[in-house]
Amino acid sequence: MAKKQAEIPDFAPIPEELEAHLGEPSTVTGKAARALLHRYPVWPVLKFFAHKRVPQYRHSYWYMMGGMLLFFFGIQVVTGILLMVYYQPGSPWASVNYIVNEVPYGALIRSIHHWSANLMVLTVFLHLFSTFFMKAYRRPRELTWITGLGLAGLTMLFGFSGYLLPWDELAFFAVRIGISELEKLPLLGEWAAGIARGGSDVSQETIGRFYALHVMVLPLSVMGLIGLHLLLVQIQGVSEPDGFRKLPASQRKYRNFFSDFLIAEIPVWLMMGALLVLLSALMPRELGTEADVFAAAPDGIKPEWYLLAPYQGLKLFPGSLELLGMLVMGLVPMALVVVPFIDRQIPADARGRLVTKIGVLGLIGFVLITAWGFFS
Amino acid sequence: MMALDWLVLSAEALPIPSPDPLGLAAPPVLLQALAYLTFTLHILAVDFTLGGVLLSLWARWRKLPGHASMTRFWRLSTPLGFSYLVTFGVPPLLFLQVIYGQFIYSSSVILGAMWIATVPMLIFAYGALYLHKLSHEARPRWQLPVLLSSAIVMLLVGFVLVNNITLSMVPERWAALYHASPGGVSSNLGEPTLFPRYLLFMSAPFVIAGMVMVMVGAVLKRWKETEKARQFSSLGWSSMVLGRFLLVLTGALLLWSLPPEIAAKVSAGGMETLFFALGLLLAMVSTGLVFQASRLARLDLSIAALVVASLEAAAFIMLRDQVRLDYLAPHFQLNELTVNAQWGLFGLFAVSLVVGLVFLILVTIRVARGLLAARAQ
Amino acid sequence: MNYPVWNVPGIGAGLVVAIIATIHVLISHFAIGGGAFLAVAEFWSDRQADGERIRAWLHKFATFFLVFTTVFGAVTGVGIWFSIQLASPEATSLLIHQFVFAWATEWIVFLAELSVLYLYYYGWKTNSRSFQRFLAAAYFVIAWFSLFVINGILTFMLTPGSWTLQNHDIAGAFFNPGFWPALFIRTAVMMLIAGLGAMLVASRLHDDALKARIVSFSAKWVIPAALLVPLFGYWYWSTLPGSSIDLFQSGATGVGGGKMASINRFFWLSVISGGLIMVSTMVIALRPKALHTSAAVALMLLALFGVVGAEFFREMARKPYVIKDTLYSNALWVHDATPEQLAQPYFSASRWEPETQPLSLEHGEWVYRLQCATCHTLNGYRGLKGYTAQWTPVSGVRFLETLEAQGVMPPFQGNVDDRAALTSFLLSLDPERAIAGSDVKILYEQAQEAQQAPQAALPFVGSLLLAAERGAQGAKEGLR
């Protein structure tokens, strides 16, 4: 057998240690696997993937957040493409109204897109905070952390840009307020706001820009950045928290990412998929009245919940202090970017513990300000 | 005595729903009998469980001699007791709804928030008993708070039930309560009989759980655990005496708080007098029996005491229903109800009752034999 | 209105019932299927070389099973009853009065089920092997019989068969057209949930080899059952009334109060959840030792979502009735819904409203409370503020006039004043659109007159309507 293969040019021999995993050569799958591997000797790639393992302890479910984000992103891509089939940036509200009221299951797809976006942002927060509190950003994973922050920012931008597209009353005024906050920034504020709006106010011009951003620029950037983020994780392996490292080797248990961890993740993803349908069935996304550019803003216009914290936080700085407020708001992402370079010691030293405490305060503040914004 | 100014309201203005168009599936007396039987079982299970939890807390708190085996006994038996108190609570409410549906549904809606809150409360109190049982080795420090919270929640559930039953008897109060809170965030705190009634119900657990402890004491005596037997019997007797004292007190309070013309019926020589006198007589007999049982550590006497106490409970339950009929007399008469008897289905029910009970008795005997044989070894 | 209506702000009484009921349905099916699982696993363990080891696990399963089904299952069962008597006292009363001895029989069955479970569990060490097997099997048979009884009453509500309020045909009511298919669906579903429950308990095992065996054994309960459900579902479908099918078919488009009937959405929720349970279980079966507790919990949640979909479907299929063709969901008897009776002033028939000024906001609010609040909230679930966002005073009154034409709602009870008061109340939920009830009535009457005017006047109708709306605007200004 081996001899025969050797006679065929470019037919790669399969290493011994791989043979054990391929199943009986007599079975269909065994045959197919061997035939493929002879032609495409990908075992260095397989090996590269096989080494990833996930530490197993009480809180190891936090390691599922990244996979879940990928799942939600997949849902967004699929439902987004379906919505694009009928959406027309030239007549935004009418086309969404058509999707909602005429297209079979259009309302369901739109609701799923809406709920998936919300759960995706929520999962971004969970992923970010769990990574932060496990101190997984420390050396040598600084770049992974920064790409993750970039992805979080892009996710917010996704939400903000998608929110305008239906062109209903709430969307219009929320985006108008959002961009006018941007406009107040010193130096580049007015310029950036002008670019975003395509004029001095939010108009149908803005739709074109947001649409291009939402369906081309952002998806491509996110896909690229996700690829990089995952590649870095794959190269360095999953970070282990200090408590786990301290354990004697005999008590440190791992699960192989491929395929034990992944197999356990699949039901969780699918459950999330069904949850999206449940939420869409119970609370379908409704379409408001068409935006009237000349109308006065109705009461109680607020951005989506995930942008409430900066929006409401700015209200703590009234009048001339507003600039200071923007500075403070701007410092939060900056602080997150530099944290791996401040908190470096493994296991955590006094500074590391201080960073954790600040993080806890930050989280509490974030939740409180968001809740304040929600109920005010 | 209270003035009954609310009775002056004309009955026509009261929002009493019309009775169900289908009528009763059996003569009222049959439904009443079934309700009395099952409600007696419910009350016994409540008294066993709630009394057991309270005595267990008391024994642990006072570090009574032998409290470890007492708490063990109640730890193992109260989850079962709770299970049966829920199960036996169902049929009396079912028959109550058949006879008095238009009253109990209305009062339930008016107390809606409270009424629905009993569901999570029951789950909590019940779950806490299992947590108490299953975690006693792993988490000894949880024991006291878990048991205490279960007891408090059980007491609250009882309060809701008494609120609802008392409100169902006074349609005069419904409109004002409902208009003030259509979401059902109301209570019947204005009812003069509410607290006496509630406290009466909450006194009986000391009697029944005390009698059970006397009975367990007698069993322990047979098993030659003399010291433990004495401890069980002693706490059981004290608890029974306390319970009897509280029952007399709260019973007197309840009589005094009843509207005078209804209270008068208790001594008027009618059904009310009969049930009241019967109840008192049985109470005295059961007290005498349990006294002898605890003194002589006799199992047969302690079982007899429990049986007589159950009959006593049944007598007072029948008195309670008579009082309800007296309350409702201006709006409701049993003999005015339409009966569309379903004898076929009743037969099915009766057959399944007999078959079910015979089957259960047979299998229980077999399992009990196995358990006792294992103990003997 | 015979009974008071329980007004739960934000979620509504119906959703309170639904929350309790879906939890109960999941657990009660587990309580029956789990009995079958116990019985089969008893026999299975006897045929395994390491039967003792499997039975040690089985004891863990039994502990979980007992606590979970008795605490959550039994009490939520009572909870459904407590909640339906708040949400629909009239319907509950009907079910209780018609089926009182069926309920009583059900209770005996439950009593026996519970007692046998305790005898099985507490006799674990002392009962003989054959007696344990007997008790486990007896438990399952008794528990399944409790499903048999309750199923007759549940399916009666949607397909009452030959039963009517007059003939009291209880055999026809119990063995109604939906009885057998629903019984088969539920039997398959409980086997599925039993397998998922066993996987959940097995996911805690540290011994990978034993875990893999038990998970594979449990997966064999899930997959066949998941295949059978659509088969029985098709049978069930064939027994549904035409009105339910119409409702379903109109449901592929629209949202909220529009055309996309929620029955359709919930149908897909149950189909998707069922399919995903199937896929997940097959993935797990490929590598059973990989089953992590989070995955097992996710599978249970999928089952819960499936139950939510199916039970909501069943509820929605009855619209606008709670007892098909007999009692509307807001406790209006079909025999009372004659045009003459419906046109009477609403408060002449209802008993539970306080004194209100005709056409006042309170008038409208109490019409809402007694007639709409069984199903609708103001701002939350099925919120009327959102549903009436496009209303004008005239369109509102007209909508109420032909409420039953929606196919999902009972006819409106009351006269023009009641409709105008309700419209005024609903519009006033949005302060921008607040309008007095008397103004609504004037606008409506003007619009009616305009419509009845001769054909030649038609071009003016539009301007008249416009004038009427302006009048409303003016009246609003005047009010301020």
C-alpha cells in the first residue's frame, strides 16, 4: 500500500501519529480522509489548531463569550444579506415598511437582526469585562487585547450606523443627537460630523454614508480584525488566570479546544439562535412613523442602551464643563488601551490589584449610569 | 361589638358574579363532604410540616437535650410533609370553587398580587426544606437561616390564604378594594376576624406536631432508645399544651370578633352548636389521650390521640363552613344551586379513589417492611 | 363583566400565566418521561457488568428528578391554576364545573404518582431489585395517566368537539378531535425531555467513560422522539379548526398589531427549537464525553423555548376565544354577543366599574380595564399605546366598531359613547395626541354624516374629515 502511494508523484505520506486519528482505512470516512491528506498534507495546519486548549475550572464558561460573538456576527451577516435584498437607501422607510409588512418573514428576519445586534453588543461587554478581570490582557497578549478593543468599537459603530437605516422618527432623532455630540468636539469635531452627515444636518445624504459603512466598510474591517484576533489567540493559546496557574500541575485540568470545547459550545450557540427567535416572537421590532426632518424632536429621545453611558455621563458635566466631560469620556477607551502596559506583573502585584479595583468601580459606574439613563 | 354598617348596603349594588351556568356536578352535600375530608388532610399536613419546622427551630435554638435527633427527624420528614400539604390543598380548593366559585374567584382577583405571590413563596419554602435536608453535611452554617426563612415564608402563605378566604365572604368590601387597585395590590386587613382566624390556624401546628413527637417518642421507646424517647415525648407534650392554650385564646378572640348575629348562632342550637360542641369534646378527648400516651409512652394511645385530633379538626372545619354560609346567607343559599349531576364521572372518580388507595397501602406496607427490617439488622 | 379583571401593568395577566405554565409544561413532561427513563435505566443497568456503578449515578438522577419535579413541577402546576383563575375566572370556572370529577381523578392519580416516587426513592437501599423495577414502571404508568386526563381538558379548549354549553357532552368534550394527536405529541416530547434531563445530570460526572456511555444512552431518547414530534404534529394540524389555519396563514408578514399573527412566529419558534435540539444532540452524540454542563443547560433551554413556542401556538390558535365558540378571551359569552346586547351601554352589563362621568378619561380607562386588559397592557406586552400609534379619533372609533373583523379579537361591547371614551383614553396615552371623549364622539359623528351624504358630496368628504381633524386640534388647544 505504502509503496504504491510512493510511486505516485506528489503523493505525501501520512505521518504515523496521524494514522491513529483517521479511523479504519476500510471505512468511507477513513478512505476519504486519507485520500485528501495524501493530496493536501495539511497536518502542520492541523497541528497548529490542535494545540489550543482551554483551562477547566468553575468559571470556564467565560471562555465561551468569544465564540458566541462569532456566532452572533454570523447571524448578522446572514440576516443582513437577506435584509439588503429588499432595503433601498433611496427610499429607506418605505422599503423597511415593505420588508415589515409585505415580505414573507421580513418582520421576523428584521427582528432577529435587531435582537442579535443587541445580544452581540451585550456579549461584547461580557467578553471585554471577563477578559479584563481575568487579566488576560497582560504580557504577551497586549496586541490581542487591543484588537479586541478595536472590535468592540467597531461593534458599537455597527449598531449606531444600523440604527439610522430604517429612517423612522426615533432613529432619526437619536442619530441627530449622537452626531451633534460629536460636532462639539474641539478641532476635528465639526469636520467629522460633516463627513458623517454629508451636510449640516442628518438627511437622506447621511443614509448613503451610513449604509456604505454598515454593509461594506464595517463588515470587511470586522472580518479582517476578527481574523487577526483569532490568529493571535491561536498562536499564544488561551490565557490562564492567576488562581489557575497557582494550582499544582495535577489539579490543572484542560479541555482541547478542538473538538471537546467546540462541541460543547455548539448547543450553546444554537440555544442563542433559538433565543433570538423567541425574543423576536415575543417582542418583534416595530417600525415607527417615518422621520420628518422638519418636525420637533419628540420627548424622551435616547440612544440605544449601549450608548447610554457616555450620553448620560455627559449630563454630569453641564454647560461649559461639557468639554471636560468629553475628555473624561475619551479617557475611558484610552485607559483600556494602555492598561496592558501599566499592569504587567504575573501574578498580580499591588498595582495589578489596584487596576482590578478601578475596573470594578468602572463597571459599577457604567451599569449605574446606563440604568440612570434608561430610567430617566 | 362591631357595628355592621357595611351590611346596610343594598345587596343589589354588590358586584357578585352570577354562578357558573353549568351548575354543580353533584349535590352540594357530597361536594362539601369531599371538601371537608380533604381539607382536614391538608390542615393535618400543614400542621405537621409547619409545626415540625417551628419545633425544630426551637429545639436547635434552645439547644434542648436530644435536639440533634429531633432536628434530624424533622429534617427528613418535613419535605415530605410539605409535598403532601400542597397535594392535599388542591381538592378542597377545587370543591370550594365548585360551590362558592363566584365568591372565591372575585376575592382572588381583588387580592391578585398577593395570591399569585403564593406560587414563588411555596416554591421557596418547599425548596428551602430540601436544601436544608440535602446540604446539612456540606453546609452546616446554612441550616438555621434556610430553615428560618422557610418557616417565615410558610407563615406568610398562610396569611395570604386567610386573607382570601375571609374576603370571599364579604362582597360588601370588594368594589372599594378593586377600584383602588385593579392590579390586585390589596389585602383584607380591615377584616376584624382576620388576625384571630390566622392566629387560630397558626396555633394548631403546635398541637399536631407535638402529638407526632409524642408518637415518635413511643416508637423510640419500643426501639429501646429510652433517653431519646423521653426527650421527644417531653417536647411534644409541652408543644401540645402550648398549642391548646393558644387555640383556646385565639378561638375566644375569633368568637368575639365575629359579627354578633353570627357569633350568636354558635350557641343557638343549630348545626353550628353541634359542630362546636363536638369539636370541643374531641379536643378534650385527644388531650386526655395524649397525656396518657406521653406518660406511659404508649404508641397505640398516641395514634388514637392523633386520630381523635383529626376528627376534632374536621368538626371545626365543618363549623367554619357553616359560618361561611351564615356570612353569605344574604346572597347565597346552597339549596338554590343548580345541580347537573355527572354520576358516571363521579363513579370513575370513586373507583380510582378506592383502587388508588388500596394500591398505595399495599406498596407502602411492602416498602415499610423493608425499611423496618433493615433497621432491625 | 361578571368577574373583575386582573390588571397587571407591563406584562399582563396572560403573560403571568404563560410564564408559570411554560415552566410547568417543561417540568411536568420531564416528570413523566423521566419515569420511563428510570424504569428503562433500571432494566438496562441490570444487564450491564457494572450495574452498581450505573445505579449509583441513577440515584443522583433520581435525587435531582425528585426534588426538581416535586418542588418546581408540583407547585407550578398549582401555580397555573392560581394564575388562570386570576386571568380568566369565567373560563376557569367553566373548566372546573364541567370537569370537576376529571380534576378529582387527576388529583388521585397525582397523589399515587407522588407517593410511588417517594416509595421508590426512600426504599432505594432496602427494596428488592425486582420491586424497584416494578415501582419505577408503576410510577411511569401512573404519571402518564395523569397526562391522559389533563390532555382531555387542555385540548377541549381549542377543539370542544360535540360539546356545547347546553348538552354538557362530557365524553365528546374529553375525547375531542385534538385529544389523540396531542397525547401522542406530548408523549414523544416527554421522552425527549427525559433524555435531555438525563444528559444534564450526566454532564456532572467526572468519569469520562461512564459519562460517555450514559450520554449515548440518553441521546437515544432524544433523537427518535425529535423525529416523531413533527409526524404527530402533522396529525394534530389536521384536527385544527379552519379559523386557526387561516390565522396561521395570514401570519407570514407584518409585525406587532399588523398582519403577522403571533401564532405563526411561535410555530416557527417551536419548529426551530426542535430542529436545533436534534442537531445539538447529534453533535454531542459524536463525542459524548465532551458534554459540558453549559451545553446540557443550553439543550434544556432549547427544550423550554420549544415548549414556549408550542404552548403559545396552542393558545394563539384559539383566538379570539378561550373556549372555542363558547367563551371569548375577555370573558364575553358567545351567546351574549348578539348585536342588540353588544350595542347596550357597556356599564349596564358590567358590575365592576366605579361611578364615572360619561365620555371622561375614567370612563375610557374602565372600558379598557374590564374589556381589553385581559390580553393587553398599555405600554408593555401587546401594549395598546404602540398598537394605536397610527389611530386618529375617527379611525379609532371605527376600528372598535369592527373589532371582530380582525379575526383575533372579540366584538366590542358598548355603544358609541363607550367607543369614543376608549378611543379618547387610548389616544391620551400620548400627551401629544390627547383629546376629550366628547370631541372624539363629535368627530366620529361628523365623519359618519359625511359618509352618508349623497354621492355628489364625495369630493367634500376628504375636506370634511380634514376639518374635523382640525377641529380636534382646536379642541385640544382649547383644553390646554
